[in-house]
Amino acid sequence: MQRLLYTERAVDRLGVWTHYRTCNLCEAMCGLEIRLDGETIQSIRGDREDPFSRGHICPKALALEDLHNDSDRLKHPMRKTGSGWERISWDQAFSEVAERLRSIQNQYGRSAVGMYLGNPNVHNLGSMLVLSSLVKAIRTENLFTATSVDQLPHHFAARHMFGHYFLLPIPDIDRTDFFLILGANPVASNGSLMTAPGVTQRLRDIRARGGKIVLIDPRRTETAAEADAHHFIRPGHDVLLLLALLETILREGLARPGRLAEFCTDFSELDSLVEGYAPERVAPRVGIDAVEITAMAREFAGAKRAVCYGRMGLSTQAFGGICQWLINVLNIVTGNLDRAGGAMFTRPALDIVTKERVREFGRWHSRVRGLPEFGGELPSAALAEEILTPGDGRIRAMITVAGNPVLSTPNGGRLDRAFSELDFAVAVDIYINETTRHADIILPPTTGLECDHYDVIFHTLAIRNTAKFSPALFEGAEDSRHDWQIYRELARRLASDEHPFDEHHPLNQATPAQMIDFGLRAGPYGKDGLSLDKLRETPHGIDLGALEPCLPDRLFTGDGLIRIAPVELTRDLERVRGLLEGTGGNGSLSLGDLTLVGRRHLRSNNSWMHNSERLVKGRELCTLMIHTRDARARGIADGQKVTVASRVGRIELEAAVSENIMPGVVSIPHGWGHDREGVGLSVATTHAGASINDLTDEALLDRLTGNAAFNGVPVSVEAIAAGAAIDATE
């Protein structure tokens, strides 16, 4: 029986409790009003009094109830046996995990144990504040995270331009007049590296005040419906468009950096760097008319307040790092960095952008391909080969924390085989999924409504400065553990005389809530009385105001200057030249007649949201979107089963024939493929879909940063069987 913890709200005359919290299922930080009849959830609605989200929620919020009540969710440690899984005690689990990991490291070295940290960790308070204690206890160079399958190019550009990997410019969409979006679909994602609840209304507000939205994407997305203009672009060629926009602005004398010129280096280098990328030359490669490119550049430069923003479509391609650099440059040369309506920096109440968190690059490299680390992490595209390739330094054991890399990293089929060859694996997870089914022991933490919550990361990425704390609503199951308790206990048991665990250190004593209180009091608003007690008194959250200019004071470069043309980035232009001239450079290893890109649905958030019936029911979500012309040429009808093949794999799924995708491009959503044997997800396995990452190629990378290049994979598509008659007319 669940036990109610939340007692700060009064009971109404009908005996209904009301609890306010932030939804932690995606980046939007939507405020929720949860009503309970006794201990039963009666409703989950948007909190109209939340000053940031203003009552907006998306369908995923309702799944918090499904997640809490899911009969497939693990609540006690499980050990794999010859006949299945058995429940064991926490002490047994901790002892066996520590013993096996210590034995493997003693025999083969510290890095014989690898770690993979999944995306849900950044949505979880305990992981954000305490997981580092376990990482430090393992002390492996084989640390992998979702960062290098998602957003590493943003961090790479920020580190080399602004001096800190998390000093990320955020589009100030509430005050902009011109919003240029490349490879992003905020209407479906609710914003990504741009926390913006109710983003659809915010986009409409731009147009209502006379502003303009331009979207560049190989798919006509949900966001395209809110834009003034949408242009198809060849996947992987956004870098050429960005260079053409800059070339036009600089050649026509439209650059207006304003006060930014006082603290930027290398302005004089830009002219030569963009030389040769005139719109007329770039247009045939990107698929956008030169006249349109020129007009776009002039309009962006001439807008009173403009901002350029690029996300997954740019980050997960062969030129991700240089694309994110060029977006920053475009905002800088037009004076739109660090000003209202442009790209700005947050001043979060709990500030993680500190000198202590500056990250380095390239201090070591992966054993097999020599890929560089960034901030202590190796590219996740190298994980399978580091397990499978014999020799000294081979990974022989894995720890996964809230991650499902078999479905979320490139060539998941190969990684699936690699995990089956490990000597030992342990997972901190609430499900037996496509990855954790290979574990020897699973340690399930409390989750969702059973946890206190404060968004450490997403307040740092928000379009306004806000703060909100959500206490746990329910107590976990009997004899359950919070994730932060699991991390600390494992760290304690893995300690040695050489690397002891100081149980009396404040960071090993404090709860996450106490750590939040300390951070708030020490933060930029602490002097004004902001504390955990203050947030408890304001359960709807606090609006701390619009983003404000903060440069150069917030820069972390040694000389306090923005490096507008850092050599670590500009040297990659040689590879771009090959892309322009058609001689290579985009990383493709095989010739496919179509190009594959990913996509996201509003009701889906990676692989871990597919066990909620309300989110997966209805029409098939995992389909191959293909243009009418391409379908006709292959004899494919809408709804027909097709085979999609790449260099590394082959999958079958249903075709969705549409005019809303660029000819020559096909799209599959990510996170699906739940039909593998041993997966313990009753709903997901009946809505299995197919995994796009059985097609994506671990050899396709952004060579600059090591981020996986999911977008732009060459594939072929064939009909499986004759379908309905197809209209042969144009």
C-alpha cells in the first residue's frame, strides 16, 4: 500500500488533497496540479498558478500516474538466475555488486569497468547531486553518457567560445522579432536546450506582435505549422547554409555586433573563413534557392531583435560541432548575443555554471578508435567496440544508470551482442528493458512521485529565470531505496585505503533537499532570502525575471574575451569544403538511395515512456515517413510494410506516405524496438515498433566532437509485399 507524504495542502470539504509539483518527464518543467482522493490520484492537470508554464501540460504528464502504478516497475533488487529473476535483499545486492566490480578491476584494471548514464538522470534530483560519488568511486576512463548521442556539439562550442561547457545561449523567444530555427521541433519537444513550457503559444505570440518565424528542416514538422516560412534542406548540409548566411551578412556590410565587438577576438578572421560560400554556390547543395538564402540573411541581420537556434537535427549530424559554433557566430555578428530578444544566458537560482565545473577536452582517447574524451566522457558510439575488441583495456563489466543504450546509441544491434558477452553487468533502473535484461543484478530506485524534485539542469536552460521545489507525494514501497542512497552505498562499499569514502563529509551526509537549500542560499538570489523554505512556501514556483545581459562578466575564458574563431573549430572547415565540392566530408560510408533522419512525437520521450498505454495507443507511431514520389518509385503504399536497410542492419515497419518530408529523405522515430526476448514491459512489447538505432552507424560521427551522426544515414527501402494500387500520376 502506498503512503501519502504530502501534507502541506489542506483537504477540501470532499476529502480531496491537492499537490503541486513540476513534471520531470521532459525539459519543459510544466507545473502540475495533482488531486487525490485519499491516496488515489483523481486527476493531473496543468497548474494555472505556475508563473512559468501558466497551466500548460502535454499528454506525457498524465503518464506520471501510469509510471507510479506500473505493475512492471521493479521495486526491489533482482538477480538473474538460470530460470529467470529472483528477488534478493539490498545487502546481498550491494555486497555482490561491490565484490564483482572490485574483483574485475583488481584483475584487469580500473577501466575494465565501464559506465553508461542515460538521459533520465538529468531529470532526477538525486542523480544530479549524488551520482558523481559513484562515478568517482569507479574511477574509470570508460565513462559514456547520453550527452554524446544528443548535445555534445553545444557543449563543445560553448567550452571553446565562452570558456565553460554549460554556458549555453538560450533563445529569448518571448521578446524576439525573428526566430530562425534549424533542425528543431519545439512544438513536439516542448523545447530542447531551451526550456519553454507552452512553446506553441509563445511561437504564436511572436507572430502576433509582428515578428517572423522561419524553419529549416527536411521534414514539415508540427513547428512548421506555426512558422511563417519553412524550407526543406538536405540532411547534413545545414553547415553550408549557415556559412552562406554569414557570407552574405559580412559581404554586404550587414554585421552589427555592437558592444560585443569590445570583448570578442578574431573578428578579422571571419571574412576569410566564409569566403567561397556565397548563396549561389551553396544553394544546389542545400536545396534552398539562392534568392531565399540571401533574403533570409538580410532579414535576420535587419531585424530589431533576432535569434538563431539549432537543435537535434544539427547536433546529431556529421557537422554538429561546427554548426553550433556558426549559430553562435551568426548571433554575435548581428549583435543578437546577450541581448533581449536574442540568445541569452540564464542566471539560475542554483548556479552550476561555476569555475569548478569547467571541463577539459582530449585528455585521453578511446582504446580502439582513439576518439577523444570530453569532460571525462568518451563518445557513446565507441562503447560496443570497447567491449568486443580483445586486448588490454577491454571493458569486461558495465554499470548502466537510467539508460537504455541498446535502443538509444548507434548500431544498437551490435551493442546488444556486446552486452551479452560481458563478465558482469549491473543496472540502476526500474525496468527490465532492452539493455538491463543483460544485467546480472538490477537495483531499482524510487521514482517520479516518490521523489523530491528540483530541476538542476533545466532551470539553467530556461527562457526565464525561475525556481521551484516539489516535495515527494508518495513514500516508496517498503524497503525501497532512493537512487542517491544506492549511489552512496555502492561508493562506500567500493572504497579502498587508497581511495577512502569519507562518511563524515557534508556531501556524503546531506540529503538532496539539504544540498538544494545550501545551493540556493549560496546562489545569486540567496542574499535576497531565497532558500528551500521559501520555495516550500510557494509551491507554484517563483519567477525570478526575464533573462538579462551578463557578458563579459559571466565568461570563463582566461582573458575574459569570447573566442569567435577558435582554432579547435575553424580547422574543421577543411572538411566542410569537401562537402561543398561534393568530394566527401559528411562521413557517409556507403551509398544508399535515401537519407535517414529521426523524429520525435509529443507523446513519446525516448524509450522509457512506451509502457504507458495512454501514450502508445491509437495509430501506429513507429512508422517510416517517406515522400509520395519516393514511395511511388518503389511501389510502396501508405500503411504497407517495408524493409529499411543500412550498412549495419535491417528493420521492418509500416510506411507513412506523405508530402511532409523532403524527397530523397525518410524518417523514423527513435526509442522503439521492444520486441527483443526477455524484455519485461507488457505494454511496450505489444507496441514494439522497430529501433532506428538498428540502422544508425557507429562509424558515422561528427569527427570534431565525437557525437553520433544519427541524421544523414544512407539507407535503402523496399516494399515487403504488394500493396494497394498506387496512383502513377504526378
